[in-house]
Amino acid sequence: MTPAAAGALAELARPILFVELRFVWIFALIFGVHWTLRSNAARKLWLLLASHAFYGCFFIGNPLVFFPKLFAGAWSELPVGWWFPALLWLSTLLDYCVGLGIERAAGPRGRRAWLLASVGVNLGILGFFKYYGFFAENVLALLGWLGLEPSWEPLRIFLPYGISFYTFQSLSYSIEVYRRHLPAERSFLNLAFFIAFFPQLIAGPIVRALTFLPQTREPRRFGAVDVRGCATLFLVGFVKKTCVADGVAFFADAYFAAPAQYDAASAWLAMLCYAAQIYCDFSGYSDMAIAVARLLGYELCPNFDFPYLSRNVAEFWRRWHISLSSWLRDYLYIPLGGSRGSAWLTRRNLLLTMLLGGLWHGAGWNFVAWGGMHGLALVAHRGWSRVRAAPARALAARLALPLTFLWVLLAWVPFRAADVYVDAASGRPVRAEADGFYLEGRARALFPRDRLVRDARTGHWLERGTRDGVRVRRASSAIGTAGTVWRAMLWPGAAGPERLAHPALFLVLAGLAGVHALNARCAFAAWWRALPGWSYAGLLGAATALALFLRPVAYRAFIYFQF
């Protein structure tokens, strides 16, 4: 193989983001082969192989380096987590067998045993990879508080990309078969394709077996594909992600690196930026995923419906991350009893569902706090909905939208908050990444993580093999950071002296909110469909060129990749 070809293959093997130019020509290959094949089974097999190749790129690195080492048995030299794609196959094979086992079981006890096997194994794998570190850290902190010094060091566990999403997706199949809403899938190809379909594999939407599996049984027709709508939706998602989310992320990141330094206006500005960032980042990914799936003939579920225009928190959760909120409602809240019991049981079910929803997003007390805030708001809304006093309800109707947005904004604080670290030697803030700690503006890690070990009691990072060799000091925990931000927002006297950005940025955010509100009223929904083909193509090309011009220099990974 020539050096140029080897370099191209290495470039291809890097994790593929929808916003990168190379995704366009990689997808063009997938798209072309898919619609060239005539057999429905051949198309699904092609998309299954492409999906696993897409997923494998997140783990194996350069295949010219990976496979020679793999076949030579040099496993210690392989990338960390190179075998994680096998977990996707394991989940698929497990639930394929579970579905058949449930259908063939003689009685309710056998059916329940098969379902418990699926729930236990799937959630057990997810729990180990996602929550082992959280559990071990809290156990070590508790032992330290009791004056004990355990000699064991917790394992370093890395979270496989997309595991939270495909685990819930796979579980939906087993649960629906158990409930007799869906027959067991006899075709392993259909089930494997459903679970691994690459547009939604890494960060959703969480597709239900009930809606997707029937699509696999009939061949897709290209004539039914709305190419113009798909291209527009993909471009809208691209603009949301690269031009808006990545653009305002700079201000949120700068503020949360040292929140105690900034004034109250900066705290509000940073949180408004983060609210825009997380919505445009996640809904932008969902838009692009839905558009890509539609171009291949498949329909994914909608995931967002202008959530910041909600008039109460219950409505917010009917509009935000719809695939997750509906999953939690149907497979957790309702089985717990939903609202069928007493008022206290209903409140318990709401709180428990939202606390577990918070933990699904991340293994940290800050995510528990975020879920708890939304759970309390849902309980309060349920109580308020029973108030019949006309004056009170009239006043609430006028304040509903701003109060709901205010609560959502305050709840984003612990969601975004993270541990704040500084270099123990110089006191300069450092940025925590997966592979180490970086000084701002530096491309090379100041302290690689493989040389450090975390002290669970203090949160500091010590040089491996020492007891007092602190290299990175934790200046504040995530919960402490959230407290600092809340104080700055609600008690300006407790804020710092520095300004994050020019106040004109508030006007930019207000403009984005105006566009958001107009779009919710379908102000931009129809006119572009009436354009002649050549006019639409020219407009699409000009809009794409403008978006590429306005995007930041470097792409950021999607926020929900970490979940």
C-alpha cells in the first residue's frame, strides 16, 4: 500500500462526526451502495457492516496498526477499549435469544425469567462501565471519613461510546416482546441492524423496536425519500451544532473554568450560553441523524419540539429529549405505578424516575441534583394543577413560560458544573480531558492521566506511587462549582469582579431566541419547498458555504457522546 493510501485509511479510521467534511463522502459511499443493491437483505447487511465499521472507528484507531498487533497477540499495545464493540454484539445476541425465549416460554414465570435476564445483564454491563468509578470513589471517601485507609486502588474504567443509548434501545425490544406488543424477531439480521443502525447509535434518538423493526421487513423505496427535506434538515442541524453550539461554548467553558472570578452578569450570560449550547448541540445531532436515516429510507423518532417554549416542566419533558423521556415514562414511571396510586406514591414515582434519569446522564452527584430539581418541579406542578382559584391561575398563565425557563436554566447549573482543577505548582487553572490535564491554549497534556491516581477523599490527583505528590489540585467539586454559580446568579454581592464578555452578547442570544420562536410558529417551514429545483440548489449551496465560513476552526465532539 502506498503511503498516500495508508494515510487516507488512517484518516478514515478516526471517529467520524456528522459535522466533518469526510462524513459527506463516507456517507455518499454508504448511500450509493445501499440504493444500488436490489435485495432488502443485502441492503440491511451492508448497513449493518457500515454501522459496525462506523462504531469501531471510535475504538480501534488506525487499522493498519491495530490489526497487525491484534493478530500478533500484542494485546497490551492495543488502544484502550478496543474490544468495546463486542459489547454491542453481546447485547444484540442476548436480546435476540431473550425474545425467542420469552415467546417460547410455557408460562408467566418463564417469560419473567427471560425478561429479568435481559434487564439484569444489560443494566449490569451499563452499571459496571458507567457507575463503578462513582461507587468506588464514594466508598473510598466514606472509608477515609471513618479514618480507614484502604490499600486497594479502584480500576480505571472507560465508558464505551453510545452504551447508554443502545442498552435502552435493546431493552425496549425485550420489554415489548414480554408485553406481547411485538412478536419475537426471527431474523437476527433485522434485530442487529435495528440496534446498530449508525445514525442514532452514538447519541440517539433512542429508537423503539415497536416502530423501527416493522420498517426492516419491507424494502425501502428511494422514490419515497424527501431529499429536499432531508438536505434542509441536515443543514439546519449542522448550523445548530457548528455555528451556534460550538460558537457559544467558548463563553460557557471559560466561565466554568473559574466561576468565582466573574461577576453576576457573567454568570447569567454563561448559563444562557450553555442553555443555547446544549439545545443546539443535541437537537442538531438529532436533526442530522434523522436526516441521514431518512436518506436511507428509515424513519427515526423525533427528539425535540422547541422545549424552551414550554409553559411548565411537564411540558418541557414532553418536548426535550423526547425519546428518553418517553422511554422513562413507559418503562420506569408507569411500571412503578405512575399516577394510579395515592398522591404520595405519585410523588415518589416522579422523583425516583427523574433521579434515575439524572443518573442515566452521568455518574455524579451533580447529575443526581439536576434530576432531583426536575423531579421536585414535576411534583410541584402536579400539585399546582389542582389549584382552581381563577386569579392565581390567570397570573400563573402569564408567568408560566419565563418561570419554567428560569427553573430549567437554574437546573442546567449542576448539569454543566464539573470539578475545577488547578496546577498544584503554579495555581493556574487546568482543563480536565479524558487523557490528562491541559493548560488553556496548550495542545499537549501537562499531566497525562496514566501517570496520576485520584485521591478519593480530597479529589486531588497524585503522581502514581506516591502519597503526597499532588500534581493537580481540585479547587472545587462539581456540587461546589454549582453552588458558586447559583450564588453569583441569585446574590450578586457574592460574585467576582471580572466580566466574561461584552453585554452585546445578550442581544445575540436574544436574536437566537427570536429565530427559535419564529421557527416554532413554522415561519420558515414552507417557502423553500416552493422554490424551483435550481433555485433551491443554489440557495442550499450558498447557505452551506456561509455555515462553513461561520463555523469555528476546530470541531467539538457532541456533548451527548459522553453519556
